[in-house]
Amino acid sequence: MNIGIGLPIGDPTTLLTWARHADAGPFSTLGLLDRLVYDNPEPLVALSVLAGATSRIRVQTEVLLAPLRDTALLAKQAATLDRMTGGRLVLGLGIGGRDDDHRATGTDPRTRGRRLDEQMEVMRRLWSGEPYGEGVGPIGPAPARPGGPEVLFGGFKPTALERVARWGDGFLAAAPPSWAGGLFDTVRGFWHQYGRDGEPRLVAQVNVALGPQDVIDDARTAMHTYYTFTGMADRMVAGMLTTPAEIREAITALTDLGADEVMLYCYGLDPAQVDRLADIL
């Protein structure tokens, strides 16, 4: 089982320490979430820095809000990062659920799903070396991975899960084991319905904090602040895993459901959590 680390967003200056510890440990991937109207680092910029400070670990947007971005520029940025890291980029994409992010970019949240589909059509074409369109040539560089970096889609609604089969390589499930199994089955169903070869890559995410009480309190406060807009922050924080036994149990359950990777998402800033998590794997 591949185990990744979801990075905290509260202090970008600590992320190099997180990344170097994870790269030296048993972890497969570094993940970083995306918001615009929030005090968080921009993920493609931050992950570029972290990729340069590491040698083997993958870097993953979890998830990048593609509808907020210019399509051609996003395709070029992703291809550049994929090429310069030797194919270590995993592009997790989603549509976002905060109206203020869309207001800040002048995009319409009512058409965000349709826009993401249109973006994927353009980006897949560009990553394959084809021209942008009539009178506009190709946009390089060519990504390290033929056809573009690995693309995972996050989401919960049927349209989002179907998008995995239409445009993606896999699915990112930010859900507990009790919910993830049904999402995995739905994604597999769409995958086979579209006649895709093999199986979709399934990546699960669980929220964790491991350490003394102040580390756990810090993580709970940060997570609650981040999810206050949902009206369900208390319930989400209550689901945070804070003991080795809970974390191991969740990893086992998600593995049994068919997950190919589990991302342990950390909200607390203490980078020693990387080593504590490594010790329990």
C-alpha cells in the first residue's frame, strides 16, 4: 500500500521540512489542497519548490480548482512541472465549492463542472502535442508522461464520478471507509461503462493528527477554521484520527476496499508528525 502525506497550509515556510522528511521516509506522495480566498500557498507554486527539494516523492494537487484558472496556462504549468520532475506530478482536479473563490476570478460557479470538462478536452489535446486551435499552434513543453500528467478527480456527485472515466486516470476520495466503498464502486462502474482498459487508480484521504495534545488541538482548530463554511465543521473534526490504532485501522479498511493509495492529511503544523506517522506504518 502506498501512503502519502497531505501537507498543512498554515505556514508555507515549514513545508520544506515536511517534504524532506517525507522524501526520506516510506511515503509515496505529497499532497496540497487549493483555495484562492484563503491564507494558503498556491499549490502549483508550492509543489514546484517542494519537488526541487526532493528526489523521488510524487507531488499532488488535492485538489486544484481548475475552473478558477486559465486553461492554456494551466496546461503549460502542469506540463512544465511534470517534465521537470521526471513525471512526479499528480494533478488532482475539482470544481470547488466556495462562491468567494469564483467571485474573485469572475467565473460562474453554476457552470464550473461544464467548464472543467471543456478544460480537460483542451488540456488533453495540448499535452498530446496538438495545436491549441485554428491559427494557434501547440503549447509546450511536452510533459514527461505521454498524454499529460496523471489526472485524478475529486468529488461526490455522479457527474464528478463519471468525469473520472471520461477524462481521468483515477479518483481521489476524501471520505471515510464507510462512505468510500460506494464511491469506489460507482467510479469502477463508470470506468467499465466507458470501455476503459484496466482499472481506475483509487486514492483515499483521511484526516489525521499524531502527537501530544497540543499538536492534536492545533490540527483540530485549523481544520475547523477551514471547513466552517460547510456548516459541518464539528462533525468533520470529530472524524479526525488521532491514535496509531485508528490510523492503521483506516488504512487497512481502505486497502480492503481497493484503494491503491491512502493520503494521511495533516492540518497541524508540527513536522515531527511525518516521523511519527512513518513509525506506525
